[in-house]
Amino acid sequence: MAKLSVTPEFSLEMEGFTAQTNDFYENWNEKFRAFLGNDAALKQLYDDNGLTVEDGKLCMTFERED
């Protein structure tokens, strides 16, 4: 398994896999690095804002003030 360094950076400009995509590992690694970077950025955003995903639904967590 490849060890990819991932930067938590969200990008909408991800290139998808198509039938014309060759299977060189450089192409796979670069595409998965972008995918994993998006995933890491979203997780960081959730964590920073108290968001969680429960049963496939986005939830906001609150702390009770006494």
C-alpha cells in the first residue's frame, strides 16, 4: 500500500477516473491524494465546528451551560 502525504485542503477541481485514465501508479496516487485531502479538510471542518455525522446525518453538538 502506498504511503501518501495528504494536505487537508478542499478542492472542487478533482479529476475523475474515466475509461481513458491509464493505470500508472502516479495517476492513481495523485487522484487519491486529492480525494483524501478533501476528506481530511472536511473532517477538520467538522471537528473545528463541533459537527458530527450520526446515522448518515450531519449533526451539531452543543454543550449545556449551567
